[in-house]
Amino acid sequence: MNYYLKKQIADLIGIRCDTFKKNIQKGLYSHLIGPIKRDEKGRRLFTQEQLNKLLEWYKGNDVKLRCISMGGGIQSTSMLLMHFQKQWDPQPDCAMFIDLDWESQSTYENLKRLEELCRIKGFPFYWIKGHKIHKDLLNAAKDPNFIIKSPPFFLRNKQGSKGQLTRQCTAHYKIKFMETKLRELFHVPTGKRMRYRVEVWIGITTDEVRRINNNLSSSWLIKRFPLIEKNFSRQDCINWLMKYNYPIPPKSACLGCPYRPNTDWLEMKKKRPGEWQSVVEVDRAIRSGINKVRVPLYIHQSLQPLESIKFEGPL
């Protein structure tokens, strides 16, 4: 009989190994797979039958809701509009945008158009007001006791080389609010066991495979990457939008996202001065650090103040 180790099972069902271990310890799968055999070293051994049951539980017909995670950019916009062109099987059940009040005006305009289209089509579009991350960053820079789940800002470490804070903002500012809304839809309050499984559709394309991970804090959430399954690149999404005469949306990201390329910074500085100034304000403030990291932080990877960088490139 073939047996599988814990890490092999976690990889096959698509979750982190430590999450899988915690789920076992909590008895989450006891009703599903029964007792788990151990070898002479004490390692858990899973049978093929147990693997099949776990795969069915994670990826099978027990999914109660499929939710498009909206950012307002090309990929998530394409996923939503593909629904209206009957491109998915099964179809998504809703779309959800977590608003941190720090997107570009053009992104907000695109999201409003999509929200109105969903209203006309009778498709649920949830616009969730989250924390205002711009305000939280300024407060964290002023007050060491104001703790924030940080964006991946850059710093110079003790050896003099470039370092970076761990990216925590997405999980805290977006996923947590999404979880709360999904629980509300199923009338399951926080702290109560969630007996329903939900697919969260993430707009990652083949040119962004490095961004794929299964890091979700709740075992009842399943990440799915429909555009990867469709073998779509970002350019494929643009081509598809053009084919159906949809406008091409702007690239979406928080205004102060440290992963912006220089071309984006230049475009913002030249064409959107109000948005540029809001980012510069944060960049200046974090020179005093945030949370317990009280060393100079920078939004730009060059470890220079944004306002002093001579960005080059065509607009």
C-alpha cells in the first residue's frame, strides 16, 4: 500500500504544511479520514483513500460560494467580465472589493463602472470599506504604540545591505475583511466554526506565477487562480478585453506599494500630483520607522526619498 507524508499531502491539496498540521491537531479532518497511521519514527502516514477524501473535500463539490477578489486592474476586471461572457464553469457567485482608500482615481472609476454593470446584471458586487491604510501608516510613524501590519518597505540593515520588511498588509487589510463579509453572508459569526468552503478567485496570470501561494489564515478558504488555469498572461487579458470591446483598466495597487516600477512612479509624479503627494507624505513619515522597527524606512528600493529620485522613461 502506498503512503503519503504530511508535506506531500499539503502540497497535493494546495495548502501550507504548517496549516495542514494545525488542522490535524484541531481534529478538523477526523470525521473525514478517520485514524492516521504512524511509522516507526512517529511520522503520520496517509493512505491513498485518505488523500482522495481530502482532495475531494478541498477541491470537490462541497464549495458553497465562489468569490472573485477584485482589485480593479486588468486581471480581476477580466475575470469578472468573463463571467458575463459565460467563460467559466462553474461560474463565480459574487465579486468583492476591499477598499483601503488609497487607490488611484482611475482605478476607482473602473470599479464604479463594474459595480454598476453588476447591479444591472443582478450579480452581487460587495464594496467593503476597510481600514484607511494611508492614515494608519502616518499614525504608526508618529506613535510607536500604534501597531500596523506593514507593507514591505525597504531599509538598510546592520551590515549596510538592503533589507525589507515582511509583507503583512494584504492578509490584514484585505483578507481579514473578506473573511468577515463571507461569514456574514453565511450567518456564521467570528469565533464560530465555519462549515462552508469558499473559493477566492485571485487574478494572477502566467507572467506572475511567482506570486502564487496558498497562504490563507482559514482552512475553509481555498485560493483559486482561474487565469492560470486558462493559461492567460496579462497581455492575453488585454487582448480578450479588446476582442469584446471592453475598456482597458489601469494597473491597480495601493498608491504607496513598494513594488511599483519606476515607470509607474514617473507617471504618477507627472500626471497625478495629488496622488503623488499623498505617497511622498507617507515616505517622509516612515523615515522614523513604524511599529518596533525604528530605523529609516523607504518606499523605493533604492533607499532614497521618493521626492529626490530622478525617474526616467517615457510617459
